[in-house]
Amino acid sequence: MSKMFGRPLAMADREEDAEVMKGVFKSRDIEDAFRSIPPAPPAPPAPLQPDPLGPPAPLEPINPKDSLGLAKVSLSKVPVAGLIHEALAMRDGAVKYGPHNWREYPVIATVYYDACLRHMMAWFDGEEEAPDSGVHHLGHAKACLGILLDAMENGKLGDDRPLPGAAARLFAENVQGLSPEPNDALRAAAAELYQRALDNGSLETEA
């Protein structure tokens, strides 16, 4: 008489155990079938993060919004300090004459050109702030240029400039003959300007 698991097997027992063994084999077949399924491919690596100390690393794949945004005007390149000083000058003008008044009433180009030069000359001659507004002269100069550009783009600029002259040509002619690489004389002049700035306290250095 056959034995299975240490006990005698009758005919009925053998038939019953045969069915059990068929189930075992079927279970193993299922397990083997599952084992034969190839594993899922590994997840793609996380996108590289831009290095804060270097150029941005390429993103794979790139975000659709980024691909559109990178082609547009990058306003982040404009120094914020300059915008703030310009905004203070614009606020002073808005109180005096009304905000965006040049879009309603056309402005004359030479008026704002002259005003810009006055602010630049006063600053270059040593005065930081305009006495009537308390705003930095350079902020006022930027405001003048911003108004000229906005008026020009909106068709509100009275262009009373004189006929074209020789300034561009003279500027170009008077840089010819200089080496594209800094020569000893230019280095000495730059060093003198740097030292002068240190001496009068207008330039700070790290300790």
C-alpha cells in the first residue's frame, strides 16, 4: 500500500490526494507564470536641479511652460534697485502732474532729454538727491528715459530732435586704434580710478 506523509493510502485516499497534488501543481504553475512576467521598468530619474552657483542644468523633459517662458523677455535681468529709484521718481511726478499723463497729452522729446541730462549732471557733480523731491537724481533720470520710451511706443512722443548729425561717427572714429585687449596705459588708468574711489570712501572692500 502506498504511503503519503507517513500514512497508508487507500484507493479513495489516493484519488483525493491526487486531486490535492493537482491543485498544488496548478498553484506552482501560477506562481511560475507570475515569476516569468518581466519586472516593471525603473522609474525615470528625477529632473536635475539647477546649480545655484552655476548655469542652470538642463531639465529632461523640460516643462512646457518653461519652454515658452524662456523665449519671452526676461525681466529678472533688470536690477531691482534701479526700478525702485525710478518708481520713487514716478510717484513724485504722478503727484505733481498725474500718473501716466504723457499717454493723454503728448510730450516733447527735448523736454525730457534736457531733464534727464540735468539730473545726470547734478549727480555727476556730486549731488545725490534732487532738492525738490528728495528722490535720487539717477531715479529721476531713469524716469525721464522711461517716459520717452513709453510715449514713443504709444505714439505720444513729439519728436523734435534735430536732423541726424556726426555724433555716432565721431564716437566710432575716436575708439579706432585702441587694442581690444587692455594695454598697460588702460590698466594704469583703471587702477588710478579704483584707488581714487577707495581714498574718497565711495568704494567699500571686504575686510
